[in-house]
Amino acid sequence: MKTLRDVKVGETAVVARLHGEGAVKRRIMDMGITKGTEVYVRKVAPLGDPIEVTVRNYELSVRRADCEMIEIV
């Protein structure tokens, strides 16, 4: 299974599925990350956390732990 954490800077991925339960999954969906959405990885912080992505034409910082819950194609 490939997750958003595996995507390199400058690459675009499509969300295949969201893992996780309850409030965490809901928060990810509220940020606009849903099945079929394109996610472009803009930058990664020096220590690897957080990861800055572009989703639906806006910039978003996502924690590494949350990136592991986002399965991509």
C-alpha cells in the first residue's frame, strides 16, 4: 500500500482511500482530501514533518502521521 507519505516533492498523486476512524478521518475529509482528489506535494519540512501539499487549489500542511492514513494510486 502506497501512502501520501511516499510521494516525493514535486509529484502529484490521486487519493484512493482514507484509513483511520472517527474524528481523525473526518478532519482529513474536512480539509478537502477525499477519494479521487489530486494532491500535489509542494515541500517537506527539514525534519520530515509536516508535509506541505496543494489540494483543490489551496495550500495545506499535513502531519506525517495523517499522511500515512491517506492511500494513493
